[in-house]
Amino acid sequence: DVKVTQSSRYLVKRTGEKVFLECVQDMDHENMFWYRQDPGLGLRLIYFSYDVKMKEKGDIPEGYSVSREKKERFSLILESASTNQTSMYLCASRTGTSGGPGSGANVLTFGAGSRLTVL
Amino acid sequence: GEDVEQSLFLSVREGDSSVINCTYTDSSSTYLYWYKQEPGAGLQLLTYIFSNMDMKQDQRLTVLLNKKDKHLSLRIADTQTGDSAIYFCAERAPGGSYIPTFGRGTSLIVHP
């Protein structure tokens, strides 16, 4: 099974701190994603990456940046954390190949999430 | 633009059937998905349906697709307390990116 590991399950940071959220997947997936999940708002896409050193803005990229130096690792960076960035952050990956879900294509595999509290 | 709508909460008694509904706007969606998020965990694919199908059954799960009305539903038969979770409907966006669009999620609460 594909495993997506988010290294920190719970973090508490102070306003203005730089925050790194790390995500590692072990199935050689090309595509990786960062979402934030808030009650009543569902999942909102922050950034995604098609492959190493590639990144694309999602729906809410403001206040965030990402890094993908290696295929298996996708990092989300909050340059200066603010209280409105308190949220659950979910990382996901998928194969970049075409095809239907039965082959595993176009199916996202998620990590367990990182709950960030900014004081 | 694309949008996926779901009601936020559903409460049922153990043993009853649950029906979670979803509407979507993009008629060109080829795949529609149901993901399940258990407490403290990430989302996990539960089932999916291809747009040329009307129905898909998988053990206790039945997915119905009404393409004309852009309506998707997930029926869970004999709902158990272990089915308590948030269920997300998602459609595959058209175009090269194929980034799925998720609904806001329906919290299913199963009472003993």
C-alpha cells in the first residue's frame, strides 16, 4: 500500500514563526498535494507539484510556499505563521500516469494530517 | 466554475440505511469519487463511479449517479457505529491537471 507520512501530527507555533510541514511518500508518485481542512469549508488546495522541482499554486496559496527537491518529499512552508493559519494540513500523492481509479491512477492517497495551532 | 455541494451532517441509528447526497456542476466529469475520513486520519478512497454508469454496488455500499441532474449519492446499508466518519464527494476536474474538486464533507453520526 502507498504510504504518505506527515512527520508532525501536532504542532504549536507562535505568530511570526517560520513553520515547515514535511510529507514523504514511498511509492514513487509523481504528483503531490497540500490541502488545508477547516470545519465547514472542506478541503482547499494550497499547492501541488507534478514532479521534482515543479510547483503550481492551488486555490489558496497566499502565505504559503512549497519545496520539492526530491520526488518523495513535498514540504509546505509558512514563512511567517499567523493565527488564521491554524488548521489541519493534509498531504496527498498520486501516480502521474493516466487511467482510471481501478489502476490506481487519479486516486489521491492522503497522509494522516498535521494539526497546526498558531498562538 | 466547478462546485461540489453536500449537506454537512447526517445522523442515523445503527442498523438503518444512510444516504449521503452530493451535487456537482461539471457535466464533463468522467469519474466521481467518495472518500471517507475517520477521526484523526486522512482521507481514504471508499469507492468511485465512472460517468457512463448509473449504479455501482460494493458490499454494503451503493453509489447512484444521475448525470442529467448531476446528482451523486452514497447509500450505506446496515449502518454501523464504525461507519461514523466524514464522507467527501469529489469529481475529477476536466483538463490536463485532473485535480479533483472536493465537496465540504458530510459528517455521518451513527447512534447505537
